[in-house]
Amino acid sequence: MKNIWVIANWKSNKTISEALDWISIVGPNLEKRDYLKVVVCPTFTDIEEVKKAIQVGNFPLIVGSQDLSPYEAGAYTGEETAAILRQFVDLAILGHSERRQNFNETDDMVARKVEQALEHNITPLVCIQSDHTPIPKGTKLVAYEPVEAIGTGHPDSPQEAESVSQKIKADHPQVEILYGGSITSENAKAYICREDISGVLVGEASLEGEEFVKIVNACLIQ
Ligand code: PGA
């Protein structure tokens, strides 16, 4: 049976108390299934408190970051290294289109971040914007997120998303592929049902705890 990944990308949202409210709504309402991997990716400053709340509640929730440094520890002002993040996270979203567009992140930088993640035992989730975006060596988890579908309410159709996934898998058979871009509790299931789609990366609709629980429930294999 394939894994199903449901990943909340909070982007630049939530104070610590808002983050903890979300955990108290989502945590107790998550089903435990072997194939189900539910991940929350808070801001750097929220990560530690979120991790503690998950441990205290013993909730089936993995913590991820939204980025990490392409460098080891040292004189890199403002950067969070993989070694530091490893204290709290098991996964890192890398190469999101918002980082590529707003912070000039290049394919080369994404590849260095993937190396850092792998070296420190963090699973890199590499975001690609089309089947032409390079997938760095060692990547096992990819999110296909067409830029025009992000935050617009106009997702790729499940058929289009699957056909891109198939193209990617032809060259990278070992990779699990998620879809991201305007996912809601209404449309999530249609993507999960596709054989070559192993989950969803959710931005806007992940911010409300109740809506996120609905998305996770929609993704359960009955
Ligand atoms: P969206 O964002 O769900 O708000 O479209 C998805 C993403 O950017 O990962």
C-alpha cells in the first residue's frame, strides 16, 4: 500500500499561541494509520513549542521546517542549519516557489539544501514547479506545485497532476510525488485516489485546524 502524506505548510503565519491552539484542535482528532504521514511545517520560532505539544499529547504528527540553510554551522547570519533543526524536525520543505521567486533561490541552492538535509537525517521534500525542474540527487519525496495553482483557488486537475507525476516517475521511479496548489477538504480525495499521487501539500487550507482535520480524513483509505 502506498504512503499518504498530508502536509501543512503554514508559511509566514501563526504566533506561538495560535500554533498551540491549532495543535490542540488537530492533534486529538488525527486517526492513526500505518500508511498515513501527517506533517506540520511551522515557522522557525514556532517549531520548538509545536514539537513539545505534540510529544506531550502523543499525537501522530511529524514536524517539518519550511526551509534550511545550504551551509553547515558558521558565519551565516540569519540561517538555520540542518544540525540545529534536526533537534525538532524530521522533514524540510525545500525549493518552494515562493522562495525561488521572493528570495532568488536557485536550483543549485536547492541541491545544496538537499545535501544538508540528507547529511543530518532530515527528509527533504523538494518542491518542483513542472516536470522540468531538476530533482536533486538523493531526493525521495517531491511536491509538484504549479505556480498558477498556489493560493489561487485554481488547482491543476487530478488528471493533469497525475500525468505530470507519471512523467517524473519515468525518470525517478524511486520518488513519491505529492500534489500542492489550492487543496481543500473538498478536492483532496480526488488527488489521493490517483495511483501516482502519494499525498498533498496544503497552504491556505491548512491554517484552520478544523479544515485541516477534514482534509486528513478525506485522505484516509477506507
Ligand atoms: P495553497 O499553497 O494550498 O495555499 O495553494 C500550497 C503551497 O504553497 O504549498
